Amino acid sequence: MPPKVMSGPRALVGVYDPSTGKTKVIGLFSNVSYSLTYETQAANILGAYAPVEIDYVGQNEVPITCSGYRVVDHGAHVDPAVPKLQDLLTHEYIELTIIDRQRQNAGGDGRIAKFRNVRPTGYSSGMQARNLTELTVNFVAIHVDDESATNNEAAGAANLP
């Protein structure tokens, strides 16, 4: 029986290409981290020493950090889709996916995490003697889904016109 615990060698990172309808795997990254956090607010009333309730008031954007190796001719503006300065006004959202290649090879889509409405926010790189050059790309997403659930706003939530 194959292991159930996810490991780094099983993970692939891809960017969805709307022109082809396919996810293009980016083989640059050796580390991907992200977090989903909700805003809460405590309801404090007179006469009580502690909050009487804690309510959800919103979800924050999902920060994503991808680190890996700087590959010549595959910089941050190519594979990770960081927009160039002249393209900021017309750059569309992108979609990032983390794929479990073991599950994908078994016939499923292999999706572990899918980040929707993603904006690349920048990158950093540098060179050092006797080391591989690293590249770190930062993104923010509005939604993140995992293999067990899709995170969507409830019907009737406010939308931009």
C-alpha cells in the first residue's frame, strides 16, 4: 500500500494556462508555503471578564511563498507569471495548483491545493559564490481549495458590479 503522508518528492506546482486549458508544471520550486487565516472579533460585554463570544468577521488573503532555483531563461516573469511593469494594468488573475503526482498517476487529478484569483506580488533572488542561485516568488490569492473542499462565498454574498 502506498504511503498516505504527503512528501516533497510527490508534489508538483503548476500554473493554469487559460489559453490551453491545461496546468503547466513549474519545475523551479523546492519549497512552497501558504496559510489561510480568518479574522475574528471578540464580543465583550459589561460585567464579564472574558469575551462572551468570538465571531468570524472575514477571511484574509492567502499569502503564498514559492522558493526554488533560478533557472536561466525561466525567470520570475516567465514560468511563475510575475507581470512586467508595463503589464500591470492588464494582467489577469492566475491560478496555482499543488499536485500530488502519486494520486495523479493513479488516475485522479491529484490536486492537493488550488489557489484561485492569484496575483504575483514580487520576487527576490541573489547570487553567492559556491551556491546555487535561488529564486523566491510571492503571491496572494483570494481563495484556496484543498482536495477535500472548495472554499466559496455563500450565495448572495456581495460582488463587485
